[in-house]
Amino acid sequence: MTLVEHSRDILPEQFARWFAQRGWRPRVHQLELLAKAEAGKSALLIAPTGAGKTLAGFLPTLVEIAQRGAPSRKLQSTGRAVTRSQGLHTLYISPLKALAVDIARNLEAPVREMGLPVRLETRTGDTPASKRQRQRRDPPDILLTTPEQLALLLASADAPFLFGTLRRVVLDELHSLVTSKRGDLLSLDLARLFALAPQITTVGLSATVAEPDDLRCFLVPQPLSGIAMADMVVAEGGARPDVAMLDTQALLPWAGHSARHALHEIYDLVRGHKTTLIFVNTRSQAEFLFQEMWRINDDNLSIALHHGSLAVAQRRKVEDAMAAGKLRAVVCTSSLDLGVDWGDVDLVINVGAPKGSSRLMQRIGRANHRLDEPSRAVLVPSNRFEVLECEAALEAIADNAQDTPPLRTGALDVLAQHILGRACGEPFLCDELYAEVRAAAPYADLTRADFDAAVDFVATGGYALKAYERFAKIKQGKDGRWRITHPRVAQRYRLNVGTIVEADMLKVRLVRSKRTGQQVPRGGRVLGEVEEYFIEMLTPGDTFVFAGQILKYETIVENEVYVSRSTATDPKVPAYEGGKFPLSTYLAARVRAILADSKAWRALPDQVREWLEIQEWRSLIPPAGDLLIETFPRAAKHYLICYPFEGRLAHQTLGMLLTRRLERAGMKPLGFVANEYALAVWGVGDMQVRLQKGLLSLGDLFNEDMLGDDLEEWLAESALMKRTFRTNAIIAGLIERRYPGEEKTRRQLTISTDLVYDVLRKHQPDHLLLRAARADAATGLLDIKRLGEMLSRIKGRIVHKALDHVSPLSVPVLLEIGRETVYGEASDELLREAADDLIKEAMQ
Amino acid sequence: MTDAAAAPYFEGILIAGTSLIGDCDGAVYWPQERLLAVADLHFEKGSSFAQRGVLLPPYDTAATLARLGRLIMRYAPRAVIALGDSFHDGGGPDRLGDADRTQLRALQAGRDWIWITGNHDPEPAKNIGGDFGGALVIGSLIFRHIPQGENGEIAGHLHPVARVSHRGRAVSRRCFAADATRMVMPAFGVYAGGLNVRDAAFADVFGTLDFTAHMLGDGRLYAFAARHCRPD
């Protein structure tokens, strides 16, 4: 008897009937998961959207509860001693609050239709206090919640009572959860659950990933040596997706991300389909595209907008309308990467760069949730480089090549938060907790020294100077157990739990420009919100692009930024674009390969091929493994352009370090600008002549040793590093989060983490928080790890091309000068004139 | 100061006819009186936060004392005046660590030491040596904590910081805010925050924007007219 035959046998009659009534047949993977559960095994289910993943995850639970029968009676919590035959059976963890709510709604149907004695409830930040209390006392059979809520539940004295009866944990969208610090937090909470309820098994639900074994490890406690893995069930793949690049009739832009050129073509695609999801990469692009679509929406199609800055209620409204089949299109960001399955989407349009193949495939999977029909998707590159990236993504999809990131090494700041949480719950012994924490896959390699350092940090700050014993947050009792010193500590922990640290936002208000000596007039319209760190970089009078216009920064009044309309044609200040995913290393390599192989150009649109041919003629096309560096003079400045294709963040760090070196070499660099593909540096000194005379060496300039002293020096003052440190300090609980409305009073009570960073860096450079900040900088805002890999890759493989003017390949990055914006690139028209001049010059 | 180039640490600032040296470590030295003045030391700010559960690195007092020690080595003053808010709170003197207390005593040895009281430390403390006073008049100068805009006044309290921009990049530094008749000194403590000199509080002291921000640079001061400094 095969596994499937066996498992069909174990599907109770009641369930078999229900499937039949619905006209469904249980899917193979659903039955396989049931068999795993019956055998007491944890399992990872890899399945595309629309494969009935959720039902598969819950089927074992529903079957078990159906067989168990209705709960007998209620019990009050009195601590660990109470043993119960029934209680919380299954815990479901989702990355999104909304998803938990939706899944609960979706599960209610089978529960009701089969008349199962199942009580299922959600617990999110929105759950009223009375209900939360009742849930602790009298838990439902199935509780649907988020990692943060789970952490809070675990950090209480009655956690052993609440979770003692637990049988199963279902982790939804696991591929998405494990890539962030939330995944670290979840892994630690899971380790706690394994300790509290050794009988539990886990079910992970995931999209296809590059390394499923990483996820399998995440799902089970890790032994002290070697590794343990959950079983794996792979759902049959559906029909191959039908993906194409938009063959635009319009002129392909050289830079920018608006995709304005393809607006009518996108609209026609929407008109030709029942329901279309239009994915873009940033909120501003979503806003922009949404407005532009409505401008040409002659047919009055119901087109909606969905992104993370919109109010929750508004997002829910869009989701509900979508579920009800009332919408023709939704313009959305990654806010819809995850979430409920909508059966009726028949087209996905991805506007802009795909960034990564797995990510794109997951988005495409949002179309047509009937597995036997192919998902249909159209890629719309918004500029020429993105054409190459789209082409690379199409090849990757054809090869079904995944590029999800590898499993994280657990962060130390998250560990510190967890340790405090543990002390808020049951007092712990260090030996026990260390063993427990190492059962979590991301922390399997955690050293005892690091663990002890984290405990020390939580207790008294972890300082070499033992000054704070009397202010300790946790203390070891005579029984050897660590417990909190004051209930206030637990209160604060609860307010600061979680790993998501939002940037402080300021409202942007439009006012009339101030005349000299006068007060800035108040009032005016609010244009939106902008990150505080961005404004801190500005000085009054600076111009920047926001909400589709060039604005002049006037002043900050309380928590609002006052701006006025500017007559400038070039915004002065670029900005770091947060929240954008960098181009994956895998796709980057493919893009380089396409570029290097002129035969591959045949697949590209004529305009792009022509562009590359002129580049080949005017400058050169770098071989796939080489780094091309071009130098040329322009408008009394000297430019150096390189094309590492390593993503904006790594390029920005490279730009910072390179300008330091050029400064030392007397080249008087004036600035730099980076995009996903290239970096441009310009200065007063003639770098070209110095290179040609051998007075300046590119090998030295791009030497890996820039990640030594130069990096150190820069980190000492880097605003990005200080921002990273601030996040670490908040997650680890050194300082507290700021809450809206409290700013004014709290600002007086808070201390700038920049000052703390400076002092700590000087007096205890190996402090836990600095190590955490370094680990984050390696992969986060500074992407140092990727830069290091690039520098090592191109060693001895630098090709220099001295030019007498701008090269075609350099035009896109040069167009970024002064146009990088906080929220997007809506100023295209204004900049077109400037762009045209450059292009004419390059293509002559 | 004719010897300013040879001795890069300081710069002459004339207040009410008295020639003072503005040191780029954030102190004022009065050669004629061999007097060193510092403002807003905010000792034990770290432990002040710590007792409220925010365990900031406890190195602030030692770091501030080390900087003060360098200045005392440099000028060997006959007297040191701390212009108030020397401790972040009233409990600060009791929380002072042993090593820091020893260091403070060593710095006080052989010279007069005057603690001007501030709003953070209004009461004289017992165990920190030195003499206490609400203000101190010497010659044409008056040293006090909160500036009142008086002629010859050397005060602290406001923590002046100036911000200038050049080639699109902004630099923010602590500074002496001074005109010909009065001065507001920069905060000296490493954890002390700052207030932009374009804030209305400075206009109240100086009456106009006709004052200079002497920004603390690396090895020297940089003077900018306040009206050329950037508001936040």
C-alpha cells in the first residue's frame, strides 16, 4: 500500500464526504501531510499558491479534533500543575495579521459544513483585552496569531498552562518569515514551545525556495551536534507559467521607474482580462501608476490601490472587494506578495525590475489559482537596464531557478529580547535556556560566550565596567534562576516586543516660501509622510522630489516638515531609498552574462540592442566576469563610472569608500550616485590622466583592503551605521520605541543613540550591540558582504576604458544625479530635457 | 592672538574687553586669571538613565573627566569653574564611581574648584569637593548657569550647536555662541544633547542674530556668523 493509499484510508468518512460534496478530491499532498501527522512527524509543505496549502496544513488538526470530540469542560489557569486533556490544540502563525484573520474566516466554512466541534479564534494587536484574558484562561482549539503575539503569550507565567496541551504548530508563508529578524524571534519562540510541549509537531507552509533543507531544519529542534530536519512534502507543480516581456511600441526610457511609456499598453492588458494584479516595487510607483491609470481610464474600470502606507481599513476594503470579484485591477506593492488566495486573478503584471527570480515567481503565482491552468504574467521593464533584468528573469523562470536567500544566523539583539521575555515568564536557568535556544536552527551555532554576553546585556547592559548591578533588570536568585527585578520590567518588555522598527516619519506640509527675516507661514496641505532621517540630511533651501513635485525644504515645526514649491529644475538632494529589495546576486550574474553575450541580444527589443551595439562601438562591453570602468570629462568635471551590478546598497557603500580613497589621492571627488547596476563618481581632479600616466591604480582603488581601515573610519561617522545601531538598540531593549503622540515629552527623556554609539565604540568596541550592528551592516543598509564578494571577484579583472565623452551605458546612472527621490521618480517630465541633452551627446 | 598659528588649540575671543581663549575641546581659558571654565558636564547622565531602566553605557563620566583632564594638563589653571548642570541630577554625586571620584579629586588637587549650581543640580553636594555658588563675578565677567544676556556674561545651559552646509552637505557641531559682550558655552558632557543656535532661545540672549558661532573643530575653532548658520 502506498503512502497515498494509506492516507486516503485515514481520511475519515466525514471529510471524504465533505470533499465530494464540494466537488473536490483531496490533493495528494494534503493526504501526505495527513499521513505525516498520523506518524507524528513534522513536515514542510512546498506548494505553489492555489494548491490548497492552508487546508493541507489544517487537515490533520481538523481530523484529530473531529475524532477527539467536543471539549468536556473548562479549566482555570493555576499554573503548571494543572494537566488537561483538552485545551489549545493547534497554533497557527502568520506573518500578517490580516492573513490570520482571513485564514480563520476560510476555515470556518469546512468546520461549519462538517459540523466539527472546533473553536477557532484569532489573537492580534486588535484583539480586545477582555478577549485576550479569556483566551488565556480558556483557550480555543485553534489559535491564529503572529510571531509578536506568540512572544507575548510566552512571556507570561501561565505559558506552561496555555501551551501544555499543544499538539501542532502551523507556520504559514515560512519562506517569507525566515528571511528577517522576525524569523529569528519566531525560531526562539518555537524552541520555547518545543521545551514546553515536547509532544508538538510542526507544519511549515512555503513557496518554492532555493534551499528547502534550511526550512526543514527551522521546523524541528536542533540536536547538540549534527542537524535534524522535518520531512518534506512537495506539491505537484501546476502548469508552467506563461510569462512574457511587454513588447512595447513606445520609446524605452533610459532611466526612471515610472513606466509611463507603457501606460496605455498596461491599460489595454487590464481591459483584456478579468482581474489583473499590477505589482510595482515602491509605494510611490504604486501611487503614480494608480493615478495615471485613472487618468486614462475611459472605460471607468474598477482599479484599486494597495500598499503598506494606506490605512488598514482601506486595505481591507480593497482586499474584500477583490475577494468579491468586484475589481478589474489592483495596483499593489509587496503588500500583496503574501496573503489570501484569490481565485479569479487571471493576469499578473510586474512593472519595473523583478529583483529576484523566486520573488517574481511567487508574484506570478498569484494569478490563476487553478493549478492545471498556467498563470499568465507580463513583465514591464521601466527602463533599458530593466529590460536586461527582465530577460534574465525570464531565463531563470524557464530554468525554474530559485534565488531565495540562505537561512539567517540568528541576531544577537533578537536573542537579548527573547532572554528578557523568558525572564518575564518563568524564571530560567542559564544552562537550560542555552540548550533551549540552540535548538532553534538560526541559533544552533550560538557560542556559550555570546549567550552569556546576551544575558549579561539584558541584566545590566553588558558593560565591562560593572556599574549597574543595582539597576539590573534581571537577577539570579538563590535557586540559580534569573527573574525580573520589578514588574515594570515586564511592562516595558510588552510595549517593546517585536523586531520591526519603523523609521520615524514626519508629515510633509506645503507652505508658501518664506521671505527673508519672516516666519514661515503655517497651514497648508499635507502631502504625505517622509522618513525623519532623510530630512535630517537636508538644510533649509535644499530641494528634493516628493509627491510628484520638486519641493524646497523650509523648516521643521514640531513633527511636521514645512516645504514650499520650488522653481528649480534639478532637485539638489538625492535620498537613500529604503524598503527596496536589491537585485539578487543570482539575477545580477545572469544580467552580466546576457550583457557579455552579443548573441543573447537577439532576444532583446531593437532599441535595447541598438543601445548595446553603440556602447560596444563607442566604449566596450565587459566580459561577464570583468568590471568595466569608464572615465570621461564632462562639463568641467571628471567622471568615473563602474558597473558592478551588485545592487544600489552595495554600490552606495562602494561610493562612500571610493570617494574617501579618491580624496586621499588628491582627486577632489565632489559626489557620487548609485543605481542597481552602476556607480558614478565625479570630481575636480582628472582621474583619466592620472590613470593613464600610472599615477593612480584602479587595482589599488578597488582593492579589498578598502573594507579595512577605510570602512572602519567611515563606520565611525556613517549615518547609515548609526541608523542600524539605533534599530539594534531598540530591538535589544536598550532604549525604547517612540510612539506617535508621545514624541514631545519623550524627546526630552530620550538620548540620541548617535552619542551612545560614539561612546560605546570608543570604550567597548566589542560590545554585544556593536557586534549586532556590524552583523546587520554586512547584509543590510550597507550590504558590505556583497561588496566584499564583488571586490574579490573582480580582482585582476578590471577593464579601464578612457573616453572623451559620456558612454551610452553610463547614461542611466548619470540621469540619477539629483533625481533619486524619497518615494519615487514622478518628476520624469521635468527631467526629460536634461536627459535628452545627455543622450544626444552619448549617441553621436 | 598673534601666536594662534603656533598653538593650534585655541582662539582668542574678546568678551566685554576681556581676552579669553576658546578651546576646541569646548572650554574657555582666561590666561590673565589662569581660570578654566566648562559648562554642562552632566556627569552621571548614563547612570541617571540606568536607574530608570535605560542601561546606557556607563562610560560617560569617565569620558567627560578624561577630556577635562586633558584641558587641565594643557593649561594648568589656578581655578576651574563648572558652569552648572555639572551632574545630570541631584543623586549624581552619590552615584559617582570610585575611579571617577578619585580622578575628580586628582583634578581638583592644588587648585580652586567652583561648582556653579544649575537647574539639574540646584543643591550643593557634599562629597565632591570644591566650593559652590549661584554665580561668580571676576573683573568684568560674570559666570552663571542660565544666560540672562547681561554684559560680560559667560553662561551655559543652552547647549549651543551650529549647523552649516557646504556643497550640499551639512555639518553639525557644538559651538561657543558669542558676541562682543557675552558668551554661551557649549555643553561639555559626552551625553549632552544640543540646541541649534538659530533657536529662539539664543535670540532671547543676544537680542539679534548678530553673534558668532565658534564651532568646535578638529584642532581648531571655526567661526561663522549666526545668520549664516542653518536652522534645523
